[in-house]
Amino acid sequence: MKYMLLMQFGPQSGIASVDTWSPEDIKAHVEFMHDVNRGLVEAGEFVDAQGLAMPDQARIVRAGEGGVPVVTDGPFPETKEFLVGYWIVDCEGPERAYELAGHISAAPGLNGEPLNMPIEVRQVMAGPPQEL
Amino acid sequence: MNISQPHADDLLRPLAPQVVGVLTRRFGDFGAAEDAVQEALLDALAQWPAEGVPDNPKGWLVQVASRRMIEQVRGEQARRRREELVAARAPAGHSTSPAADRAHETDGDDTLVMLFLSCHPALTPASAIALTLRAVGGLTTAEIGKAFMVPEATMAQRISRAKQRIRASGVPFRMPEPQERRARLASVLHVLYLIFNEGYAASGGLGLHRVELSREAIRLARTLHRLLPGDCEAAGLLALMLLTDARRPARTGPGGVPVPLAEQDRSLWDREAIAEGTALLTAALRRGAAGPYQIQAAIAAVHDEAATAEETDWPQILALYGLLERMSPNPMVSLNRAVAAAMVHGPAAGLALLEPLADGPLAGHHRLHTARAHLLEMAGDIAAAVEDYRAAAGRTAAVPERDYLIMRAARLAARR
């Protein structure tokens, strides 16, 4: 079964900005994320993982008059939770997805303390249709 | 199977454009010929490792691809009959096209024609790259898809649409006319350069499944240089690739984090590639007026010649960037010249040259922030440097580069 693990940030997540971390904190965090990906590949569970560019470059697009795209700034990082990256894993079931999400959530942050950041787990609708 | 035989892949891939050439002249349909050769390559990859390489690999491929092509034509004809449509054209009739018997067409010419066709300016860079890697490089659609991290079906469609576009634009399958040859060669060089850069920068995602695009670009540039030994820019491009790729082993640390030129372990550089690139460049420069690829190769050579970062001949690099800027003005060249100026005349001179770039196409570009951060750091303006490193980190599209920039900012901030 495929799951998408979404890593989100926002003002209410209460996580200290990376700008306040020491070089050692950053190194530990980066290495942790590399290990996560390597572990998923080695376990045969890795499908995809992507980081997204910062939300200040995000744009909201709606079709306007005659289908012409109307582009506006946003979502604004100070007002909303925003997606910073995601993993897609192919694993046994929801318990394993929760286990992986829990592990990622505890990635080291400021002073090497676990971030305990929120990871949203969503099932990808990729199952075979059942006979009804 | 004789294990001392070359790897099936290495043997196959240079044959791909030659076989497409034979089939295109025999059947008169480049798009279908290219598809049939792809099928034949997949057959070969499946059969040769187990059954051994045939005595005449090219003949084998021509035979299998022709059979594939005839099956395809028959299948199409049968389908048309079923649909009670009169076949408006008989593809078999093309076999008598005059080009089929031209004896002077050699394998090398076919490879060159294929390069000109696949890198046609009517194509977008992304589709030209895909078509070149398949039709000339002999890579499979799956391999190309993996290299660009898109599904195989997407890549297959991109290649198919590229061929439709070539057909629609009515470009004949032959060498471009002398008067347009220069412009067409420029787009071939550009596409090969883009393939090399894609592999060299390896910017996308985690880089877990990337095939060696740089190595493939070097192989293609080597082929082009062999086919056009008198062309100085073809030699210059190959030299540029070799002299740049030579630094690859030292370019990244653990986890793919980039190591700046000044901090690289130069003992890891590939001396053989540097020697080959330098020899190519020297020979090309001796033949007359240098073009942009030769100048860029010369800059890479100056870096490669320095035993330590401190010994780098920056005045020469600055002069070369000045030359390049006059020859082909482009903001990225101006940015590099500003960095070289800082190394020669001090950071203030470099920062002054960067200033006007902030109003141009590089405004807000991560490379501009990175360059300015380095120069501000040199100038001792740590607070401003940290700010620019962070701005660059927020704008780059490469994860390893972002990690490097955040780390650099944190190290500087910690020193304050």
C-alpha cells in the first residue's frame, strides 16, 4: 500500500527557525534525512521523495476571463501551514506508515533535540479496484 | 558467450544511429525507423548477454529492426483494411527512394545527420535532449526516463512528439546545406552542452537513479569531434566537458553536498582527463579564432592547472571572462567575471560589478545571492554575507546546494 508522508510547517508548529541552529545541528539534521531515504531504498519501500521550494515563491493561479491564468502571490508562510516536502512509500500497511512518519517526526533540530514535527500520513489511491 | 567481449551496451550504442540511418534511407520514414531500432536494441540487450554477440552486430540490428518495421507497416495496413480504408500511401514504395543507394553515405555521416536532426532548432531543448539520447546515444526510453526522473511513458511520448515535429517541419534526412550548417551545428553543440550540465549539476531530487548523463554527453561530444575533426568549437566543447568533469570526484562530499572549488581535494582530480582536455584545447586554439566553448574550456584549464586554490592564475581567468563577455554577453558570464575581478582586485571591485546584475534577469536568482555572499564574506561583512547565503538557500532548486548554503550561513553566524 502506498502512503504519502507530508512534512508541513507553520507558525503553530512551534519549531525554531533553521536560521537559529548551529552548524552541528544542521549537519545532524541533513545526515538524518539522508539516512531516512537510504533506509527506505534499502527496505524496498521508497517510491519518491521531494523537497519543495520556499513558499515565498509560491503562486496561486486561477483561470480568469477566457481561461487566461490569473496569478497571485501566496499562500503566505506567516498565515498558513505550508508543505515543505513529502515522501511516497510503498509499505505493508498503515502501522508501518505511522512508524516511518514517527521516525521522521523525531528528526534532530536545535541542539539535537527531536523536532517532533507533525507528519501528515495520507493513503495514495493506488489500490486495485475491488469487485463490488 | 565470450566474457572478454566488450559489454553488449558499449558495442550497441554507437551502432544505433548508423542503423537508424540505414533504415531511414531504406524505408523513408525517420520516425518509424527510430522506433524500430529502439525495439531492436531492446531485443539485443535481452538476447546478446545470454546468447553471445553475433558476428556482425550491425547486420543483426539492421535485420531485426527491418523485420520490426515491416511488421509494423503490415499491422498498420491490416488495421486500415479492417477499417475499410484505402491505404493512401504505400510505405514500401519508399524503399526505392534515390537516397537508399547512395554509396557515399558512410556510418559516420549517418551519425552526424542524426545529430543534426535530433538537435534541430524547431525542437524544445527538453525534446531535443530526449531524442538525441535515444536516436544518437542509443539509450533506451526507460534509461532516459530514469535520468530525468519522469515515467517511461512520458519520455516515450516526448520523443514521439519530437519526431512528429521534425516530420511536420519537413526537415529532410540529410546533411544540412552549407549555408545553414553553422547555425545547425551551434544547436547540436548547445544540446550536448545541456546534457552534460544536466548530469554535472545533478540538480533534481535525490539523485538516486541518475544514469551518467555527463559521461553520455562526453561520448557524444567525442563522436562529434571525431566526425568533424577540423571544427574548433566541437573540439572546444569536448575539452570543456573533460576539463570540468575531471573535478567530479572532488566536487561533492558525503550526501552529495557540494564542495567549492577552493576547498576541493585536488589530488582527486582526474589527471588523465585534464591532460586530454588540455591537449585538445591547445590544438584547437592553435588553429585560429577561438569561440565561446574554447574560452570556457580555457578557463576550466586554468583552474585545473593550479596545484592549490591559492596558485590559481586569476588575472588570466579575469581576462578570459572579459573576452567571453564580449563574445557572447550573458548575465551568468558577467557574474563569473565579477567573482574573478574580486579575486584579482579585491571584493569591493567584484561587488561593484555585481551591483548592476541585481536589476537584470538574475534579480533574485540564487547564483547572484551566492556570489554576493562569497564576496561579502571576503570583505568581512559577515552579517550581510549570512543574509545572502540564506536568501540563496531559499531560492535554489537543489537540495544538496540548499544544505550547503544553510550550513555556510550557520558557520558564519556562529563565528560572529
